[in-house]
Amino acid sequence: MRSWWNAKLVELSADEEARWRQESREKWEWDQAALRRQYLREGRAEGKAEGKVEVARALLRMGMAIESIAKATNLSETEIQSIQAEAL
């Protein structure tokens, strides 16, 4: 395996176009991995925000005060009032 890889490195080093293609492929793979990480972070943040809204809805249905819901969910009172208006 190691000798194959050494041969591949020599081949890529000798052929400028092959080296360019390989470097382009590696850059593309790095970019794709970075995008996947970004999408995961965004998805988690979106899920967290949706979870807070769901908790606020449940607490509103239970009759909890808006001020208390705001403290429990870290949502603003205005956001909770908006959630409450949507439910009506």
C-alpha cells in the first residue's frame, strides 16, 4: 500500500495537470466538509429555537404567566405574545 501511495505521489508531482486535478479535488472535499459542518450548526440552532417555541406554547396552554415563560425559555415577552396570538 505504501509503495502504491509513493508511486502515486511521484506521478502527481511529475504531472502538473494531474497534481492540479488532485489539489482541486482535495479542496472540493474540504469545502464540502465545511458546508456539512455549517449546515449541522445551522440545523441545530434552528431545532433549538423551534424547541423553545414549543415549550412556550405548552407553558401557555398550561396557563403560565408570560414573564415566567420568558425566563424559562429565554424568549422575549414580545415573542411569547406573538406565539400566543398565533395560537388563537
